[in-house]
Amino acid sequence: MKGFFLLLILGLILFSSCKDEKTGFITERGTESTTSGPEKVQKVDILIPETPIEESEETKKISINELYDIFFKTFVLTVEGGDTRINFKRMHELRISQDKDFLNLVGLIEKRMATTDPETLDLPEKKAFYINAYNFASIRLVNKGYLQKGKIITSIRDLSNPIFKNDILERSTILLRDGTHSLDSILKNKIKPLFFPKKGELDPRFVLALNGATMSRGLLLNRAYQATSLEEQLNEVNTKALSLSRFAKIENKELKAAKVLKWYRKEIEQAYGSMEVFFGTFGIDESLYHKIDYQSFNWDLNSMALYPAPLEVQKTPDLPEIIEDQPSVLGEKPCEFLKSENVEVIAHCNQVFQGNLEGALRYKVTVESASLCLYKRELTDGEYSMGIVGDITETDQDGRLESLSLSVEGEMDDKGEEYRMRIVEKVVSTLEYEKSSKRLMVRQTRNVLRGLRKFSLQCE
């Protein structure tokens, strides 16, 4: 009987392995591949600067919320009626053309997101920081994956694995000071505790302040949230949103509200006493309707291309030059954005020593090029974690060339002449860094029968 169960388990593993082989789906922390044909697929992963940022004393004086403000004012268009649309087309053109001012702006924001310590901020500053981070990250993810197999996407969920529609929301893509987070984890673990404290009054006004690049999630203002005006901005966004039919409309004495409000109905009722009082607070008189119902959720991009509307202001603002005289997109300090009080950059690893190392397993891909930042993070208990973040280009068994991002971090083991890290998540990842030779070995395996990648890099 034991032999039968052993064969059954082995068969299930082999079946799973064959199934993955057929779909070409690989999952790891911060990395997704959805290759289904010979075309190159745009990977959309860790939000890190696409070009090294050399800051001056002047740029260091610009706060992250001021940088967010420039971003939103440039790419969020106000249309007639007070609604807004995102100019994804312009962002895409600037990114593809490697526009210096665009890459400097988003790169500075992503650097500051990775190094800002929210615990040093007061409560309004912290709330503004995370709301801006959520809205910026969702837009930038769409920007990086705007084309999939040559076609413009119509929803942020088009960046997900086809089987798991919400994968892009749950995937770790956003590098913050305490590690890599998903959009969902920022919402659930960062924003909600600030507005729904265990002790204190609930404040569900943030619900309509988070846009997520979708038509139904919330209303995106064309400026960043600031600590000094946060109260006024939260009231403004709720009043404006509920004046728009995509968030609230009355038909035959029935109020049809955005479905996202249904998801937070319990908290809204606790905070305001009833849904009717909430709607009345932000401009919808209870006498106008007899019943409340909820609209279907619209996952379409909040895009000017998908939902054109007359602009309130005809001229879109020019993108300012944040950093003057940037020498080139190559730069000299590609890992500088990671540095903070508790993060030390160990090395920049960008020379492939061996792209496919021999081992007990046959590894599926060969790494052709890489730019990985190796770092260590001081933890609260005096211990250290070690991780890598960056991009690699690899060829698979069919010779297809693909680019993707890697983000892996786990507890560091200092062996004297070598740093080691091993973490078991969706894949098993191992890092081994030899201090004297400055050589990094990266190994990742999908399960006990399948090797994913194993390669060695020379570091600087």
C-alpha cells in the first residue's frame, strides 16, 4: 500500500511539472513569466529605477510627495465635469524613447520609495505617503507593461497570469524600505491600519482615494496627497467621486453606487451610522432615492485612450527637468537607490561568469546578461537579511530571449569568507556570495524535480 501512495504522489508531481512545461508559467517572488509563444513577453515586476540616479544637493531637498505631485500633475488629465483620466499613451512614448526627464522623475520616486522610513513620519504624512505610493505604483506597473505581445492592454489585470486574474495585485512588485510589497499588501498592511486603527475612529474616506488605475476603484486627483491638506483632499475626492455617474447615479429612485463601497460597507456604517448618512455627507441627499444598490465593478484602465473626454485644460503640462546634465542612462552607481540607514549595498553584479551552472538538476534557462544589486538589511533583532533586486535577460530551451526582474530576500548566514541566504517560497532560492572573489551564485528551483535557473555573476 505504501508503494501505491508513493507512486501516486510521484505521478502527481510529474503531472504538475508537465502542466507547467506546457503553459510555460513560472512563478517566483516578484517574478512572473507568461510565455505562450515565440514572441517576447514584457515582464512587469519590481519597480526600481530604470536608470541610475545621480542626485544633487538641490534634488535632495525635493520631498517624495513633491515628486509625486509632479508625476500626477503631468500624467493625470482633468476632464470636463471634474473627472480624471490617465495619459498612459504619453507615458509609454516617453518610456520607450528613454526620455531623460521621465526616467529621472520616476527613478527618483522609486528610489525614495525604497529608502524613505515611514516610521519617522507623523500620521498625516504617513497616510499621504502610502496613498500616493499605491496610486503611483499601479500606474507605473501599467506603464511598464503597456504592451503585451504587441497589443495595448485594457486592464491592469492583463498583467496577471491568465489563470489568476488578481495576480498583479498580489505579486510583490513595490520595493519599500522594509522589503518588497504587493499592491494588496500596501492596502491591507499599510493603509488600512492607518485609517481603521484598533483604537480610534474609523475613517473610510481613503476608499475612494485609491485608484489602482481602474475605472471603478476610486477617483485619481491630478496632484499628490499632502500632509498639510490631507483632510481637505479626502473630503474633496469623496465629494467629486460621488458626483460622477461611475461612482454614484440615481435611476428610478434607486441609488447605484460603486461596488468598492459595498466592500467597505461595514466600516462606512460604523463610521457614519448608515450608508445614507455617508452619501449625504458628500452631496447625495437621502430624499432623492429610496433604495441603494451597487454597480458592477469595471476593471478597465482609467485611460484617456479607452474613455476619451473633453479636457478641462487644453494644454497638458511639460515634464520638468528634475536633474540637470545627467550624463547618460548608464550611470556609475546603479544600486545607489537602495542605500539607507539599515540597508548596505554589498555589490553590483553585472558580469555573467557562467549563465547555466551544472548540477544535480538540469536547469531550464541560460542567463545572458544581468544587473543585480546585492544588499544586506539590518533587522530589529540585530540580525541581517540578504537579498538581490534587479533585472536579468535569459534564453529558454527554445532559444527565446526574455527579460525579467528578480527580487529575493531572506535571513543571511555569515560564513566568514562567504555570505549565504536560502529562502523557500513559491520557489527555493539560494544566494552564495564569495567575498574575496566578489562572485555571486544564484540558484532557484521550482520543486524537487525541476531546476529553474542556476548562474554565477562577477560583481563590482
